[in-house]
Amino acid sequence: MYHVGNTYKYYVHPKEVKIPGKWELIRSVGKKSLSDKAQLKLEWIIFYHTVGKRNATDTAKHFGVTRKTIHKWLARFKEIDLSTLEEESRKPANTRRREISFIQKDRIRKLRKKHIKWGKMKLKRRYFKIYHEHISSWKIQKVIEDEKLYFNQVEHQKQEKKRKQAQKNPRKRITEFEKKNIPNHLWHIDTVVFTLTEGGYRYLITAIDEITKLAFARFYKTHSSRQAADFLARLIYLTEGGIMNLHHDNGSEFEKDFKKACEELKLPQWYSRPHTPKDNLVLERFNRTIQEEFVDIIDIGIEDVDEFNKRLLDWLIEYNSVRPHETLDYLTPLEYIDLHPSGVSPMSPSSTKIAASL
């Protein structure tokens, strides 16, 4: 028995068989200079040339290996150089050289400082035009990172922190979500930004149920996670805590206070892919409806948030309890819920519930 690492290999012990002095000498040299694995291969070679009578099949059977393995090491073996039995390094003979010369660093540094907002590909192109020398974009990026050549160092550090956090805690994407034909199983949330003519903004947060098309919305003066958390609390009240999953984009309003509220409610958050509106088509359609059927035709401006929300309340009651929906076979959302409760508490009286939410 021959021990190699954590395993044992079996073969006829050399002391049991008389072998020529040459192979005894080679074995003794191997014990002093070779690794355990290489010594085992040497035993294959010795057995092949002595007991095995140069028969690869018998040698392979004796050690429990293939003939191909025996022939491989016979071909590699050299008596004058036993190191040929060691495993060869799998490292490529020619590895990529990543050295950046002092001159290259200096040139990249000057170019980056002159064009601080340019990316590595633009700088690469400019570098070639000026110095008539090809340089990899990796080298340019390496110099930028090592020397922190950024327009706004504080902002860059924030972005790096976000990037590392995202890698550590990857967001669950809506494309991975398994939708079910159950009311309240998935609600979509979004923010629509309105610009005031005299300057400034107003923010309309909207939400809709994937299946029933029950919808809710509220107007806000500011754009923060606190306002989004306030909206969520109203939405939870409207649905009597029945929401199972939330889907939204990567907006900052859905972080901090909003995220904390979701965690307290044990409400999973599912994110859209960046710059992919089609991930939220149901709510995109509702946003268009609220724009065309409410915002575009009301006789008040968007400056007065309180008055806007009062009018919005009336419209939401009509949308959920009066307006037929083609996708629901011309039922209203509340009619659909009555016909397909699926264990979800009915929302009645609907107008009172929505009014209280607003």
C-alpha cells in the first residue's frame, strides 16, 4: 500500500520482488527528490520494466490505472531526470503582461486630466492619435483607478460603495419572479414626475395590482423615501395588508424609509432591470390612462397638491368601481375581485376605503 495525500494506492511492494540494482538506485534517488505522487509514478515505471516484463496491460491492471496513463508516463520518463514524473504546471507558457511603463502612465494621466469626463475607450482613441501607439483600455482604466483620476471623487466613492453593496446583496429582478393568477400576489409601484411652469416639481406615486387592475395613486410635493413609505402605508390600508410582493424600478425613493417599511412588513421587493420600462408594462399603461383621463382634462393646475388629491380621489373611485376594463372582460376591478376573491378580503365600501387611503 502506498500513501498519496489522503488516498491509498495499492501495488506489489518492491521488497517482495528482486529487482536489478539500477532500479533500486533510481527508487532511492526518487524517495529523496520526488513528491509522493511522482514516487507512485516511478513505481509504475519500475514495475513495468521488472515484474511487469514491459507489459503495459499487466502494469495498468496491477495499479488500477489505464494503459493510456502508463504509456503517457513511460513516454515522459527520463532516467537522468526524475523530475519528468512531476505534474507539469498548467500555467500558460506565455502569460499576459500587464506592465504599464512610466511614459504610458504619464501620458494617460495628462490625457485624463485634460478630458476628465471621457471614458477609457475615448481616451484610448485619443492616445493613439497623439502618440501613434496602441494601448489597451485596461491600462487606461488601471491608471484612472490607481491614481483616482475622477471628476468628482466624493461622488465616485459613493458609486463604488453602491456597486460593492449591489454585488454583496444582489437585487431580485422581476424577470426572475414567478407570477400567479392571484389578486394581490404582485403590485407594481412607480413615480411620475411633473414639472411646474414656474420651476420645481411635483410627484405622483402610482400603484396597480397585476391581476385585478385595482389601482391607487397620490400626489406629493417632494421626492423622498419617506413619501414613498407614506404611500406604501396607505396602499397597505387599502388592500387590508393583502399585498404579497412589490415591484418597482431602481429609484432612490424606494430605498431607506421605503425599504425599511417593506422589511418590517416582510414584503419582498422585486426590481426592474435598469432602463427597461417594458418590465413594468401594466403600470406604464395605468400611468398613461391617468394622464389622458385625469391630468389632461382637470381644470386645476398641479401646484395645489391638496386640491389635486381631492380630485384624484373621485377619479380613483370611478376607475376602480365604475369604469369598465377591457382586460377584465369589461368588469371593474372591484367587480372582478368580488367574482375572484381567492381568499382576499373584499374592499367595501370601496369609496370609503379609497378615501381613507388618500
